[in-house]
Amino acid sequence: MLLEVPTTKMPERGALVFRKERIALVREEGNIHALSLISTHLGCTVNVLPQGITCPCHGSEFTSTGRVVKGPATEPLPHLRVEQDGKVLRVFEDKIENTA
């Protein structure tokens, strides 16, 4: 397990960013997903902003679901497995299919 977060910390809209772990928990339309914040281009840590996710090193841009909107990255940000156990969200290192 990479991360454990109380559900009460999760905002109704938006994201929780864990820079040290390089993970963002994002809530959209009631769904929570975890994104790796490691750029699929050259492995830089991306920034999460209200308008989307950007790579400060090479300029790639991603949607809040990790889909590439501007290169040089060509692959989406990986989604990580999230499980909710009562009032706790747990993020695991298993990558899951990104349907963004």
C-alpha cells in the first residue's frame, strides 16, 4: 500500500495532492481515482493545477483524469488502484487501465 487517507479529507470536487508520494487523489462526478504524478514522457513530477496537470520540465499537459492533451508525452498518466474501507481510502501501487 502506498497511501492511506481518511475519506473526510477528500474534497467534494478537486484533488488531494501528495507530492512526496507523487500521487493525486481526484474526485470527479462522485468517482475517486488515484493518478501517478510521474510524467510518462521522462519521469518528471507533474503539477496539479485547477485547469489540469502540467509537466514543468517539458510542457506536457494532461486532463484531471490523466489523458494527454499536449505532448511531448504520448501516454496517459497511470491510474493506481484505490479501495475504500469504511472511512479510509487506500491507494495501492497496482496500475489499472486508464479509461480517461
